Amino acid sequence: MITVQSKSEEIFQKACEYLPGGISRNTVFRDPNPDYVESASGCYITDIDGVRRIDFANNMASLIHGHAHPAIVETVINQLKRGTAYTMATQIEAEYAELLCNRVDSFERIRFMNSGTEAVMAMIKLSRAFTGKPKIAKTEGAYHGTYDFAEVSQTANPDNWGNVDLPESVPVVKGTPKSVLDEVVIFPYNDIERTLSILNRYKNEIACVIIDPIPHRVGLVKGNPEFIEAIYKWTRENNSLLVFDEVVTFRVGYGGAQEMYSVKPDLTALGKIIGGGFPVGALAGRADIMELMNPRFGKPAFPHSGTFSANPITMTAGYTAMKLFDKEAVSNLNELTSKAIEQIHESIKIADVPVSITGAGSMFRIHLKPNPPKTYREAFQPKEEQQVIKNILDYLYNEEKLLLINTCSCMFSTAITQTEVDILSEAFLRAFKKLKEQIIKIQS
Amino acid sequence: MITVQSKSEEIFQKACEYLPGGISRNTVFRDPNPDYVESASGCYITDIDGVRRIDFANNMASLIHGHAHPAIVETVINQLKRGTAYTMATQIEAEYAELLCNRVDSFERIRFMNSGTEAVMAMIKLSRAFTGKPKIAKTEGAYHGTYDFAEVSQTANPDNWGNVDLPESVPVVKGTPKSVLDEVVIFPYNDIERTLSILNRYKNEIACVIIDPIPHRVGLVKGNPEFIEAIYKWTRENNSLLVFDEVVTFRVGYGGAQEMYSVKPDLTALGKIIGGGFPVGALAGRADIMELMNPRFGKPAFPHSGTFSANPITMTAGYTAMKLFDKEAVSNLNELTSKAIEQIHESIKIADVPVSITGAGSMFRIHLKPNPPKTYREAFQPKEEQQVIKNILDYLYNEEKLLLINTCSCMFSTAITQTEVDILSEAFLRAFKKLKEQIIKIQS
């Protein structure tokens, strides 16, 4: 038998000689090999073997207008010809700062960086500098980038997560120093009583409480207003800061997911969509706190630099993208996403499978559980469930030519229309029917 | 009297309302305001008020071919129209990995990231994962990005640096947890005896010894081969890793500054020039260590992700830049830089000032000291000296229209020719003559 090797297989074989596991990002790995992109436009993405798929992943939620939006391409080319980075300032950084600060009440000042990881790291360092306290508190299971303090307990599992009344600080990376784990306090999301009790144990040591208002890895569950308000109140009483990680969730409202709450975070970390498709991070918040980064009057409390921070390519692309993502665009996109959720609910009903959906704004996640999970421990997927999720994703990718995020989540772009929503919900119907037996089996 | 406000002043006033201190990067701040770039090409950079300067800073050493190199602009535009980032792989990441690994003996595998800060952070985390040890050892005064473990003692000064036999771990950022400081062991550069004695005190706890082979903030002094070899030997004997930060120094040789030594680092952090003008970082090194990042067989010891890691724009620009920066280009650039150093030495001699020069390859730094410093403590500039450096830089910037790095360093690009070298050395001659009295005064 002669097997014809695809171009992607061929590239992957070569990639394995130079990249660990043959890949550059864990999220793009597929079994037996990732496919390599030839080109993409709007919500369509074509691989090097000529297969075209609809993109519901949008580079892990970072492309709010899909691929190669003409306005972004045009403005970036214009800047590209004039240079990509200088040891001097550019006007676009000031204009973009103005645009973002005018969009969100809590953004009195902003500083740009190169990734969400850098933004969260800076947010934690700034919180320590402002409060003089060493510890941070974070949600069990929440992903906040790869700064080691921020990633503690992100992958906690039933074997190591401990008692929910006082969850263990579980390392993600082997060899994480015990001293790092000891500086991180873990609490269960949306559980006011337990969380306040845990925070109170360390009340004099907590620089900030980090909240992702709709944490993807926790189950893409919305933070209850009462929960957020209770933490806000606790931080006011204990000389601590409430800081939001809106790297993913900023897309949810014109002013980010924080619009949903009556209380405002002191600081917010940003990334993803605000780069217009280019590497970006940002830290925004209260002027009196951000002032600790000001280098104009001698060494600041928090000196910070970055070779590519606020480079004019990212600023130009981000400015163009966010200007286009105005109130009307946000509202239309959220409405279309609601429609998609509604239609997939219909597919679930028709297929009669114990499946639920969580999410907000332009994001949603499919759970193979009859009721939407409310916490990380509820959302946690045992091995068998992970396998069925993978089977669904493989079916959608290979047979239906749909690209989703590997948690079975969709992060919509404005390039998606009702046509693609119909394709998606029909594909899910076929997937549910096809894999019904497996889906039901894992419930028992 | 009517003072006409420049466009840069006007932008800066607005920027101050939204950015802490009005700027996005501490290194671009100038008194009374930074100037804003209109466009740049090759080694020339023109601000929004129409002033054209020669660029010897090259975005903090990151632009090896200067601004808007036609080949980079062309290949990037081609990619831009096909998308900037996907939740899938691209062929260029495999090709670029191959190019870099073939260039340097110690690069058996490579992983791309978004900044030098991310690369150093990943290098430290991977070292801990591989050795199971919690501490790192680093050079007093060396800058390795903004990961808090990596930045300890970067700005140590005579009031807090302690005894050179066992330098203090001095925080850069206010509020750095004591637990972080305790995990960082500080040693004096190029001092074999003291360094080995310090390392021996913590011999069972050190995951890696980080070396920048020509650390800019330490004085842009080359690491002595005997020093590097002694540390290498120590790491072999103590189950520790020797890891290099070549974010800045990779430009120095075709295979990086590590070419200068008979021993090879286990891991190397990269950034700057390998992005071709776009945000980048990378971690390269021994296959058996890098394998800990491989996610193909379940959760790896070091899971790592990054939304924009290995994005095809950075990969394309970087590949194009490094392909052009071949052996001949490296050699020509280094030769031109040597010529510049020679000519500035001549200016020093003619002006008869107590000034020295350090550096290697395409980088050099001016010191207001009769003999080139050999350690951080020797290179350290008291306030008065900093002021004279600033006066020289202001003179060069305002009167001679030359942009240098704020340590009075030059990082050459291939766009610079003998014409610009002559302008630079003549400008330095005038600067030395003009400020001779100040330069002599700080010696006493």
C-alpha cells in the first residue's frame, strides 16, 4: 500500500528535528501532526494541503476581525514602510492610549507591553510595589499566562487540589520553587464564603486578588456580581487591590467584561484583541498606582522596560482594530454569538445529549455535562471526558472543516456571519448524534 | 516672548494624560520630552518636527539592518496579506528553527516566544524543571529582562550592594518579595575566585548560572574565557546548568557571542535581532533539556504557551533578517565597528580626555574613566558622572543629530557606512573638547 504524505506531515517531520515536539505552541498541536497554514482571510483559513476551514478559534481569541482585515493590512503596510520600532516615541502610542482610556472608566493610565503574560506579571509586580505586600490570591484553575506566580494551580486535579475550604497551591511547572507556591493563595471561584475565609487567613500579606471575570479554563463561567463585589469590599478593608485579567474577556463588552459589575478593578491586564493580530499586552488602571511606573523623576518604584513595547506596528494594528470594534460592532457580534448558542442548544435538544454551554459576549464553551459547571472543580474533565471532547473536535476539524479552540470553545470574530453560524450548529448536531453513545457513557 | 511649541511637545502633553510619565518605555524618555518619529529608513530616522538623525541605537540593538530594509518590508507584506497569526502552525517557524539551529552548535532545539523577558523567564523555569533545584545565580548589575528573579541586583549601588565577597540580593522593584531575593545568588563578573566561593555556598540549590557574555549594564565587558570555563566546570560538577542570555549579544558573531568560548551553554535565551524588527524571544539549547517542553506525550514537565509565539510575521521578518546577516555581513559589520572604535580612540587622544571604550562585535560603550572597567562596581557611574554622560548624549542628539543608547553606547546596523562612522567620530571629538572640563572634573 502506498501512503501519500501530505505537505503538512512532511513539514512536521522536519520541524521535529528543531522544535521540541515539532511545535512552537502547545495549543496548535494536533494528533498525529498539526496542519500548516497557507493563507487566511476573514473567517476562512486554508492549509498548505488546500483544505479550507472556518475559523472559530481566531488565534486563541485574539483576532476580533478575523484574518487579514483590509483596513488593518493597509494601515500596517503604511507604517511598515516607515519602520517597525525605534529607540524613540511614536504618536500612535499616545493616540491608542487615549482611545483605550476613553473606552473604560477604570483605565486612567495605560502602559503597553508585548504579551498577556508580561501584562499579568507587571500587574502583580505593580500591586506588590503599591501595597508593599508579597502574596497574591488567585482562582483555582484560572489561566493568567506563564509568569510562575500567576500560573499556580492552573492545572490542579483531584489528586492534588486538596480541600476546597483551603485549596493547595499546585505547581504547573516541575521544579517551581516552594517559595513561589507559598506566595500564592488559591480560592474557589464564585464561592463567596470560602473565598473570604481563605483571604482572611492571609489578610496582611495579600497585594492583590486577581480575577478573570469569565475564566476560560475554569469553565468560561461568569463571575457573579455578588462574588466580585464581596472581593472588592474585602480588598478595600484590607489595603489590597482588586485586579482583573481581561486579556481574553476584553472582547465581551465595549468597555470589557468589567462593564458587568458595579465595582471597578484597580488595575486591568490586557492582551489578545488589542494588538489587532500582533503581539501585545497592556496594563491599565488607577493613575495613582500607575504613577509608580513613571520614570521622569528619578528611579521609579517600578522601573519597567521592553524592547518592543508600544512598537508602532502593534499600536497601528491595535488602534485600527479597536476603532472598528465600536459599540455597534460589539453589540452585533455578541448578538450573533447568542444566536449561535441558541442554535447549538437546539442541536443539543434534537440530539438529546447531556451537554451544556457557558460563556458571555462573543465567547462560549461546550461542556459534556447536563448542567453548566459553576466552578473549576465542577468543570474539571476526567480523562474519559477529555477523550470525547477530543473526538468531537477531531470530527469537527476533519469532517466538518471547522477550527475550534481545544477546550471545545468558540471565540467569534466580526468576520463570521449567520451562514457560518448555521454551518456550526448543524455540524454540532451531526457530532452530537454521531458521538451520542460516548457522551452519555461518561455521565455515569 | 513667544515660544513656538514643537509637534513633539504637543503630542507629549497629550500622552501625559494617558501614559504614566507620558511614555511607554523608560529608555525612550528624554528631558524635557521625547521626540516622536515620523519615519525611518536605513540608518536615518526623522522626527515629526522634521529633524533627521543618524541612528546608532537601532531600537536598543534590535535592528541589525536598520529601518525598513526592503527585503524585510517585502516579505512581511506578503505574509501580512495572508494573515498575521493562527491557532495553527506555519511552515516558516520550522524553516526559521532550522536556520537558527544550523547556525549555532549548542542550539539542538529551539522554541520561539514574544520577548527577551519571556525567553529568560522560560530559561530559568526550564532549568528548575530539569535540575529540580530552586535558586539561580546571576551577575551583579546584569540586565536580563523584567522577570523578577532575573532582575535582582540589576541596579545595585554602593549604598546597598554589600561586600563583594558575597553581594547582597538587591531588589529592582519596590515590594519584591523577600522569598524572591532569597532564591537569587549574586556574583561579581569575571571574578573567578569570588564567584566559585559564592556558588559553593549554595551548591545543592542552584538550577542555573546565567551569563550574558558581554553584559551591557555591567559595562559592556567581555566575559573572560577562563571565567566562563570555570563556571562551566562548576556547573558540571554540581548538577547545575550554564545558561547564556544572548538577547543582546547574539549579533556579535555568526553563531552568537558564545563562539568566543571553548565551552557551550546548555541553554541560550534570544531576542532583539532575531525578530527582524518585530517582537520576539526564543529559547534554544540541548535537546534533552528542551524535551521537557514537548507536549506530545501528555502534560510536559514544563508546559508553555503564548498567543503570539512564533507568529508568522515575526518568523518571516526574523528569517529574512538573519538570512541576510550571513558570515560575510557579520564580519563586515564588526570590521566597520572596530574602525569606529579606532577613530573614537583617536578623538579621545586628540581631545586628551580620560575616556575609555568597551565592547565587542558591533557594539561599544563609552566610559568616562581612563581605563576600561572590568566589573559592575568599576563601571558604576556616580550621579555626577551620569550627568556628564547625559550632557554628552544631549549634545550629540541636539547639536550633532545623532541617536545613541542612553548609556552612551552604539549598536551598529548594516545600514551604517564609513560616512556615518566619520560623522560619529568627529562629533565625539567636538563633544569631548566641549565637555572636557566636566569630564576631567569627575575623575577627582
